[in-house]
Amino acid sequence: MTGTELKNAERLISTEDIVRMGDKLLSDLKPTFDPIREYPPLEGSEPMNSFHRAQMYIGSTVNLFRRAYYLGATDEELARITMHRKVLERAYSDKLNYRQSEIDNGIKELSNKYDMHSFLRMDFSAIERRSKNHESN
């Protein structure tokens, strides 16, 4: 996939649509998920130390969702990514235990499974088909 094809692929489903899709999926699969209740600050745990860092982590999680979605992730995997994004959204302001969320939701394993190299090797027509399926739902 060329750089131009990758930019076009990223435009097929916007970040806003990815966030909405993840939130809907999470509300269907785990409607009672509460990041503050499930990942409260722990004594001695390292809090998110900057708003900028939180935004970078959230962006990388949204990109992971995008890659995983296009590469055929299960709803359960996409929900785990979304749960972690929800924790990251509150990690800086509420000092949530985002590192435990990363472990519990298997984010490193999902990042390895749905790595950028696999995404770049993907046939652009497959990305277009997956995007059209999203639009019809």
C-alpha cells in the first residue's frame, strides 16, 4: 500500500466515526463499564503526568482500533480497545490506573496482532469493502 493509499484508507472511516462505533459496541457488550470504578487511582501507581501524553495515548488507541477493525478484529477485541480508550480519556484528570487497564485489556498483545506492517500490507480494496460494510450498518 502506498502512502497515498494509506491516507485514503484512513479517511474512509473518520476518527469521530471510530469513537462512535467503539462506544456503541461497548454499550452493547458491556453497558455497565465505568472507568473510574474499574480503574481507580492506586496508592503508589504512577498517574498520567501530562495532558499531552494522555492525548498521544488516546490517538494511538484510536489508530489501533482502526487497524484492528480493518484487519478483521472480533467485537470483543474492539470492545477491549474501546474500554482502554475510555480509561485513557479520564486518566489525566482523574488519575486513573491506565497501566492496569492496558494489562487487563491486552493492549500490547492487540497492538502486536494488529501491527502497522500488517495494515500496510493489506490490499486497499479490502479496506474499501470493510468501510462500505460500515456505511451500510
